[in-house]
Amino acid sequence: GAVVSQHPSWVICKSGTSVKIECRSLDFQATTMFWYRQFPKQSLMLMATSNEGSKATYEQGVEKDKFLINHASLTLSTLTVTSAHPEDSSFYICSATWTGGRRQPQHFGDGTRLSIL
Amino acid sequence: DQQVKQNSPSLSVQEGRISILNCDYTNSMFDYFLWYKKYPAEGPTFLISISSIKDKNEDGRFTVFLNKSAKHLSLHIVPSQPGDSAVYFCAASAGEYGNKLVFGAGTILRVKS
């Protein structure tokens, strides 16, 4: 149980293109989804938190207009990297969890490798 | 300011022996701790968690110990298997902060057969 699917797994595109990454919870309803970025040999850095039906909360230093997050349903959140540039190349990972009586772990997708040429 | 620290970048253990991975934290608001395992180019896989009201939680070969006074937790893997070779991340969260996870830098575990 608690499977999170992320798509696509790998994207290569030209500078200036916008790229959309999807994150789906397959067997549970995700009240909250998180988006992370990981640089080579570094830890995961939280970019934003999104709750279903409301605006995402971005971490300090993350550009809201650059990284658009939509959490329109309890099973789907999307991250759109707008006008991507080479410095946006990275490994992006989403996670999902649900609120309940007990604290729940976040369950992660397999990530998206984004390469901007 | 690194709130969650994994001071050992790597650990090498013989198959069948115990692997002990350590994690320290500084924020006393943290009340929920997790361990994740990660392979290259994949997302982290949840292993085990512990609430601050406990000092030990066990799941099969994995046991997590929490020492709140020392702000220290550890993950024990017994017996270690070659398939356990991966990067292990310690993470912490506080209900006050909306359950956001703060990750350590990770420890590479190599289990030699």
C-alpha cells in the first residue's frame, strides 16, 4: 500500500520550455503533497507543501512564479517549471501523505530527472 | 543551520552483522522521526518511524532507538544483507510546522558479502 507514482521519470528539453511533472497517489487519498529537489550528493530540500484545494506554501527562496504547484484533487498534484533554464536542472521528487489520528509518514514517488539544455 | 545531522557519510558492514546508523537533531520541537532508504535515481522508501513518546520501535530487522535527552536517534539493521546497501536518510518533523520533513544529509551503507 501507499504507492506514489511520479511522471515523467526523465525529461530533457530546451531552455525556455515549461515542464509539467505529475504526482499521483495510487491507493490512498493524499490530503497533503510535498515537492522536493535534490542536487547531486546532497539531501532532499523541501520546495513547497500543497494541500488539496488550497494554494501551495513555498519554502523561503523558492520562486512561486517559477515553480507552479496545483493540487486539484486528493490523488494528483502537479509541479510546472516555467521557462526552465539550465540552472533548473535537478532531480525533483514528490511525496504524499494523509492526515489522520496518528502521524503518518510521507510516501515518495520515484522522482523526475530534469535536464535543461 | 542543519537541524538534522548524519555525521557519518558512509558505513561499511559485513553481511550478517549489525548496521548502526546514527542521527542527531537540534530542534526540540521535533516529535516524529523517520528513516528512509534510497537507491540512486529513485525516491526514498519509508522504512520505520518513531514518535517522541517512545524510545524504541521495531519492525522486522529494523529497530529505531530514540534518546530525547541527547537528541539522538539510531537505526539498527540486524542481520545486514547486501540488498540493504543504499543511502539512508534520517528525517524529523514537528506537528507545529505542518509535518514538513527535515532531512539529514544521508549515510551510504555498503553491506559486503
